[in-house]
Amino acid sequence: MNHTPHADGTKPEYSAWLQEHHPALFRAAVFHARGDRQTAIDVVQIAAVKIGRSWDNDEIREKIIASEAYVHTIVKNCLSTYLKIRSRIEGRERELDPDRHHVIDDGPDLELRAAILSLPQMERSMILLHYYMGYTIIAAGAKLDLSRDQSHRLHSKAIKRLKALITDTE
């Protein structure tokens, strides 16, 4: 068996296997994704990468070549992981949506509400998490996947921008 990679890093035997089995991978992904073709495309790409990374392991390669059910299991697992990650991302976006929680009600300070809503997404999220949802700056930053220093910089930047927006409208 030729395991020597091509110049682009792909393995010839894997490339041939993938070319031959790509339609079956896609059909399995569409089936498991309940007809969602875009999700199926993403899942096939993830599965192809996962299979490609495992190709050098003789035992796994033999299972992949010999068992269509094994490949279907890989596709199902990749779909499951993909959906969990997508759900977490969508959940984070929903959580930080100011209109969903009505954290900034239509109160007497409409000017502040308008200024907050006009901030870039990350800055708006920092302000909402810290001032309206009670998180510390560091905890709010952690929710946004920021380090301690990045959290403080983002908070400072958001406050400066808010001050500028409010003083411009006065």
C-alpha cells in the first residue's frame, strides 16, 4: 500500500477511497440530518477530515474500508458533534440578544438603549452581561471566550464608545 503523501499532503489511497465513497457519505449525512443538505455538506467535510486523520492507523483503515456501517457511525457521530456545537453557538447568540430578554426595557432612557444597541456585537454583549445581567467583567469576558485582559479592554472600549455616542446626541 502506498502511504506516501502527495505534494498537497493527501494520501493516494485515502484520496481514491474518498472519491469513490463521497456520494455514499453524502447520502448517509443527508439521511441522518433529516434532509438538511447544508448540514450534510458540513458533516461530510468533518467526517472526511476525521477519516483522513485516522487513515494511517492500519486497524481503523481496515474497518473503514471493510465496513460501511462503521463509516455510517462516523458520519452519525460527526453529525451529533456538529449539532451540539451549533446549538451551543446559537444558544450563546440567543442568550446575548437584548431583545430576547428585554434586558433594556423601553424606559425613560431611550437614548442609552439606542446607544447600547448601536454598539458592535462584542461590546454590546459585554455591556449587557455586566450591567444588565449582573456578571463581573471577567465572568462576562469568559462567556465571550475572552481572557481577563481582553475582557477589561473590551469593557473599556465599550464604555468609551457609549460615552461618545451619548455625548454626540446631546
